[in-house]
Amino acid sequence: MRSLRGRLLLSLWIAVGVIAVLSAGVAYLQVSRQAKVLLDNLMQQIAAIAVSKSTAAAGGVKDEDSDIEVAVWDSSGALQYSTSAEITRPLSASTGFSEVLVGRERYRLYASVIDGRHVEVAQPVDMREDQAEDAALAALLPMLLLMPVLALVIALVIRAQLRAVKELAAAVARRDTFASTPLPCAALPAEVQPLVQDINRLLARQSEAAQRERHFIADAAHALRTPLAALQLQIDVLDGSSDPVERAARLADLRDGVQRASRLSEQLLSLARVESSLELTGQGADVNETLRDLRELYEPAASAAGVTLDLSGRSRGLIRGAPRHVILICSNLLDNALRYSRCGGKVELRADNSDTGVRIEVWDEGPGLPEDELPRVFERFYRAPGDVSTGSGLGLATVEALVRQLGGRISLHNRADRSGLIARVVLPFAGA
Amino acid sequence: MRILIVEDDFMIGSSLVRGLKDEGYSVDWLRDGAQADAALRDPANEFQLLLLDLGLPSTTGIEVLRGLRRGGNNIPVLILTARDGLADRVEGLDQGADDFLVKPFEFAELKARIRALARRHVGRLEPQLKTTFLTLDAASRSVTREGRNIRLTAREYALLHALMQRPGTILSRAQLENKIYGWMDTVESNAVEFLLHTLRQKIGSEQIENVRGVGWRVVTGK
């Protein structure tokens, strides 16, 4: 079982059990040894009393059911009295404690000489062991009774402490898939709270992403309607004319329509990719090196439109991201610049270093934009009033999202003499 | 019949113009709400139907429609829009639109709705226009005389359609020109007379009567 509660219970129970067994063992040994010491003391006391009383009342020190035997001899060696018929002569020549065999019974023996008389006190070893064991077991009993109580207390404490976690789990299990409300974490132990707070932050980010996605799908479905409506009409009117020239023109229009729809789907895909990637990876990009590719890409379209294309790069150092990111940014800006350029106009792209990174500017000679429209054109599908071009309204939204992800800034400016628009992008250096 | 299209998308607009001209309508196309507003106020333009896109730059379609109805113009209006939300449809109809078509749509449906609106506008229930001898079926764009099919060019058809809208009503040359030519069409001074001549040859010259100095009308017949 991998549950925290189960593991806590098991390990605590094992620990308590081991400690209890060890301490019980130690206690048992100690108590039984002490009991034997006490019995030895008792034998010494009995010896002293037996000597003092032996003249008065022989055998008076012995209880009826006592297992301790006592015998006293006078200084001449004559037996004064003995509590046992089997002990008539001294069992030990020396004094002090020893073990002797009387008949078939082993005895613990204490011998001493007091006032010239020889005293011996004997007790069967088996009896001594029994008494020591009884004492030790009596000392262990409360400890053994407390063990289950302790185990129960441990289980209850753990259960109480983990109740909040269990309730949290139940709350998580009950949640809707797309619920965005944070999980309650006020009642949780301090150790678990950071985890739940992190999960809550993750939930918030996820619900934000899901909402962005839903909006995007709605926007995309709406944006696809216009090109689809055009395609439907272009197909419907294709057969309407019998004039071969007119029919060829209608077919050409249909091709344009298909191209527009596929361009829109590409742009939607590109925007979706940029918006959904949380972190852009790349080894860094040299803006100057991408200019050659851009020139090859855009020279044909520019010369077909009669527009002069001038790309100049004087930047140094690598910016964050990858060359394809730079190309995506620049090509969207160049698309726009060419779209709004007149025949005979000029489109310039300049890349150079600013203090924080590489600055890319695209200058066109188009109509520019009203000042209050400048920030709004970054919105998805936004079209400036009066703009009748075939742009999808996604290019700048894509560029803005990409630039933001690369840690850069983008802004649009009308040229001072209103002779066109400047798109300015600043991208930070790699590692900055 | 003369139709004004207000649609900012170039591809949709140009295809609509082509398709409706194929059908014999005279068509004008504007891409901007403010221009449409001005064109609709000009009494020289006698439009019989307005195809209106809602998502226009500057002045929106709804604003054009509101201005139109406030000015007392009761021209049939068919809204074309990519917005299919209930609120959009309800607002369009409440502001005075006669019908609503959500993009993308099939051209055949648009044509049918245009015919239905035109019919309803002149208070006619039958889909065909009739005189004693002639029958004009707008749906199939066919003309028959006493059961016999007559083949007409788009312009001849448009001319006959204009005259048969209200059989017996006299229409002047200017009125006829207005109904069958758009702004972009170059109209020669005797174009209407030439068309009348070829039309009369096909349907029988006695079917169209010239009222000297006033204009022409189709004969209702007896």
C-alpha cells in the first residue's frame, strides 16, 4: 500500500513494537536480578535473626509455608537447631553465598559465623527463579497493557491529521473536467499547502489556456466563413457564362479564392502554434543571416508589384529563439508592407543593434493608419475601417504573440510626414 | 430589376455581381457602408432590392439599414452575413430586414430568396408574371408565348421582366434604362430601342405597345 497513512501507521507500529520488546527484555532482566539481590538480602537478615533467637525458640523463625531452611551450630560444632531434617551438619565450610546439592534439590546457600556460631540459610534455586520471574512479569504487565492503547492512539492521531488531505482528494474527485475554481487549501497542513497552491496556479493557467483555445476556435470558424462563402459563390457562377474569356476569368477568381482559404488556414495554424507554445526553443538567431532568405522569398512578389525592396542588416549578436521565428516575424511585416504599397513605392527592412537587443524596422510608403487604430491592429481578425484588402487580420496578431514570447516588443508608428507606416520590433539578445 | 449589393469582401462581391448579371438583373456593387447610404438616398437610383452585408467597414450594415428605414425607404432588404448568432438575426430582422442568409450559402438559394422578396414586394403570390399571351417564370428564367418557349438574352429578359412587373403600366426610356443597366454599364443612346426591337421580334411586335412620347407597356390582352 502506497498510502501515506498506511505507511505512517506501519512504520510507527513497528518502531513502537521493537522499542517495547527491547525495553521489556531489559526490564525483565533487571527486575529479576534485583529480585534475586533482594532474596539474598533476606537470607542474610534471616541468618542474623536466627542466631539471636536460636536459644529462645529453635525453629521459630521458620514460617509454615516458607521454603527457606535455617540451621545453627554452636562454636563447638554441635547443631543447635535446624528447620530441615536433612540438614544436620554444615553444608559449607566457608562463609558467604554458594550453591549446594541437598538430596536431589539445588539450594542457594548463605553461610556465616556470628558470635562464634555457624549459621546456614538455604533456599531452593527453583523457588528463587520462580519468585524473580513473578516479580519481573508483574513489572512488565502495565507496559504490555499500554501497547495496544498506544497503537490505537497513533492510528487516531494520524487519521485526524490526514482528514483534510482526504477531503481534498474527495473534492478533486468530484470536480468537473473544466472547473477553474481553485482547490480549498486553508484547512490543510502547512506541508501540503504549497503543493495545493502550485496545483491551483496550474489550474488557473490551464483554464486560461482552455478559454483562449475556445475563443480561438470560435474566431477561426467565423473567419473561415467569408472565404468559404466566396468559394461557394465562385463555384456556383462558374457555369453561368458561355463566353470562354469570361469563363477563364471566373476560373482564375476561383483559384484566387482557394488560395485565400488555404492561406488563411495556414495563418490560423501558425497563430495557434505560436499562442500554444509556452516556451520557444532555439539556439539563438542571427538576424542578418535571415535577410538573405527573406530577400529570396520576397523579391519576386515585390518586383511583380513594382515595389523596390531594400533589406539592410547591420545587427551583431544572436537574439533569442530560432531563425524561423525571425523569418515568421519579418515575413508577416513584409507581407503587410507590400500589400499596402503602391506601384513604384519602396519597402525597407533595417536591422541594427539597440541597447537591449536587435531592432528590426519595416518602412513602407502605404497609407499608414489613424493613430487610434495603431494599438488595435494587433487584435486577432481586426481590420481597420475602410481596409478592403484581402488580409486575414491574423498576421500582426501572430507577430505580436511571437515577439511577446521571445521577450521583445513591437510597435507601429506613422511616419512623421504621413508618408507610410513603420513597424518596429525589438528582440532581446540570447542569454540576456 | 435592379439590385444594389453592399459587400466589402472583393471575392464575394464580384461573384455576386457576375452571378446576378447572368440571371438578367442589373447589379450595382458598393464596398462601403457610407457610400451605400448615399447611393440609397439618391432618388435617381431606383433599386428594387438591397443585398446587405453586416460586417462592413466604417458604417455597419445595421446602421445602413436603420438609416434606410428611418428615411421611409421600403426597398426589400436581404441581409448576407457570416454572423449566425440568434441575437444578430433577430436584430437584423427587427431593424427592418426582410430576409436573412448566413454565409456560406448556395447561390440557388440566394436567387430563390431574391425572387420571393421581389414577388412579395409587389404583392403577388404567383411565381409567374402573366399577360394573356405571355408567361414569364422568374424561377426558371423562361418566357413562353401560348405554351411555346421563347429564348431571350439576359438583357431582353430583364427588359421584358421590367415591363411585366405591372402589365399595362407605361415605363419611360429612362425608367427602363435604370431597371436594366447598372452604373458600370455603358448605355448607348438608342440601346433600349434596339433591345425593344429584338425583343418584339421574338415575342411578337404587337405584345409591346409604344405610347408615343411617354414610353412602352406590355399589352394585357383581350
